[in-house]
Amino acid sequence: MKIEEPNIKFFREKITLNFTFILLLLIFSFGFGIVIFEYLNNFKPFGAKLSYFISGQFTIYLSILLIFIYNKQVLKLEKKYEISY
């Protein structure tokens, strides 16, 4: 069974989208929460250290936001390649 060319392009774009979102989560959780930890601890919004807020709380908010963005982008890809499930 040969896989059609549009399906290959669809899955490549979908995988690229997945890796982009994973990279964003990695940058926010690891990069801001651990790498520049000391600098962010100088700021205390709402009584908590900013590094805690970004690495913990903001990552949860970002994950939920990325789920909705991912859904919207995949629907656009499905329309583009005329794929329906």
C-alpha cells in the first residue's frame, strides 16, 4: 500500500507543529524557570517568586493555550489537504 503524497505532507506539517509547541514549552519551563532562575527571583508578583510562577503556573496556562492553538492549526491543515476522519 502506497501512502499518498498529500498525506505525507500533512503529517510532516503536523509533526513540525508538534515539535514547535514542545520547544515552546521547553523554553518556558526549563529556560525561564531554571536557566535564568536567579534573575527572576528578584521579582515577586503576587507574593511568589517569578521563577516559580513561570516554571510552574505559567507553563500550565501555556499548555492549555497551546492545546487550543494546536486544535485550530490541525483543523486548518485538514482543510488544506482535504483530510477528514
